Amino acid sequence: MADTLDIDTIRETLRRIMDRKGVKPTTLSLQVGNNRTLVKDLLEKGRDVQLGTLTKLAGALDVDLSELLAAPRVTVAGYIGAGGEIIFEDLGSEETVIRPPGISGPLVALVVRGSSMLPKYKDGDIIYIQRQHDGWLPDYIGEDCAVRLTTGETYIKQLMAGSAGGKFTLLSLNAPPMLDVEIEWATPVLFIMPARSRHIIS
């Protein structure tokens, strides 16, 4: 059975459940046995795991084993513009997409609309971001970011400093720059799921 389990998916799902429940690796390890580093080893370097161990972990976390074995999902929250005057909006649906590997913490998935960032971002692609704060951080300058303007539009653009404090320039690959705009928040794009893969792997 262990050979058929996707260890990377299990590792990511276990991290997510532990974060949600506020459980530390050592605490969880001692709840399922005498090995204090069991969970730490599984999360960091383990390449093999027994179904019996996963059953004990699921029991200690008070979740079904099926949740621990399932590929983690992210809700598709709305649209983001790569051109035009597209406003972020709630899709009002329960659509989810698979969570990309190797990214911990809460994620937001958004559907790209527009073509000004072709060929990097295409209409219908899914981008993943983390919305953990308002405003922006200096490290974001020069990065492709989801950017919410104070006027309400939300874009994928390269974030650059503007001509004065508090102003920013947003660059596209195929459209004129947006000069000296004011932003509500910006956050880097962490992962892109191509539109063609959206339903194949969902």
C-alpha cells in the first residue's frame, strides 16, 4: 500500500491540517507513538509511510483518513484582469482547483481575464496568491503581482515604484504601463495553472 501513496500530497495535506488545528509535530508524534520525530521526519524527508501510521495520524487529528489521503484543494475566489477594466469579483460558486505542491499557508485561486500579459498569463489560467496583509512589501517591487487599485480593479502586473511615494507603475508585456497609480494591496503570484490543465487535473 505504501508504494501507491503520493507522499508529496500526503505531506502537504498533513501540514495544512496541522496548521488549521494548531498542532505541532512533536505533540502529534507523541500522540501516535513513542517516536518524537515521526511527524517531523515525515514532513521533511520521509519517502515512505505505512497506511497504519496514517490511520493513527488521522485519528489524532480527528479527521477522516480520506481527508489525509485526498489531494488538497483551493477555492476559486474570482477573476483577475491581465488587461482592460476588469474588477475582482466573487464567482459565487464552489469550484475548487488542486493545491500546488510546496506552498504552505492559505491560498487564493483567481481566474485570469484578458491578454496584456501574454504569453506568460493566458485568459482562463489560474493564478495562486496569498492575501495575508494589506499594502505591499519592498520585496514585491519588480515582481509579477496581483494588484488591487484603490479604484477597485485588480490586475496581474509587474509592480514598479512610481514617481513619488505612495505611487506605483504597473507594467504589462503587451499594453502601455499604468503610471503612478495608488494601490490598496499587492501580493506576488506564487503559482500558475495553465487553462488547458485546469480540468484535466481537477
